[in-house]
Amino acid sequence: MIKSILFTHGKLSEGLISAVEVIGGTIPNLTTLSLTLEDNPDDVRLQLDQLINKASSTDQFLILNDIFGGTPSNQSLISAAKHPKSKIRVIAGVNLGMMLELLSSVEQFNDVDELADRCLEAGEKGIIDSSRKVRS
């Protein structure tokens, strides 16, 4: 089973989930983690480690972060490195297009690498200069 974890700064993860639910429904096997000003980053990483540790040995993880080099991204990479036997993909730059692709595709894939690639493609395609698009 592929489990997804949306780990972002502030309330971004909750906002993305809310938008996905308005548009299309609930993403199965998705957990959110948020890093607030009050949080110790190591404590939030421990929460992430616990999610990975309590999974079955065949579970795979797609961890989505808001920005590469930010604390959620860095902590996700540390957790992934601490679990070399688990199949974990960490992707930074999450956007609504990527989350909607996750909603529609998560149950179609048995391999997290294929799902991650599909979500990356959708996220990239969703970034458009709308002003130029409507002028052409």
C-alpha cells in the first residue's frame, strides 16, 4: 500500500486538503503534518518517524513538502535516510494540481515511484502564466 504524508509549513497542508475535498473528495491513506512556529522540528520529525515505523514492511511512502530546503523537506529527507529498508519518495514543491493527481491516481499504482512521477508531472503542468495563455 502507498501511504502519503503531506508535511508543510504552517497550515498549508490543511488548506490543500480542504481544497482537494471541495473539488474532488478525500485522498485515501493520507496523513498531514504541519510545522508551526511553536514546534520543535525534531519533535515533528519524530512524528514522521512514528508513522513510518508503525507501517507494514510492504508499505511505501510518498512524502510531499512545500519547498525544497525548508525544514519539512529537510526533516523528511532525514527520516527517509533513517529508514533505508522502506521505499520512500520525498517531493518538494507540492501544489493543488499535484494533490488532485494524487487523489485520482493513488489507488491505481502499486509502486510509489510511478505515483511520484505522475504527481510531479501534474504539478509541473499546473504551473502556467495565465495572462500569456489567454492572450495567445
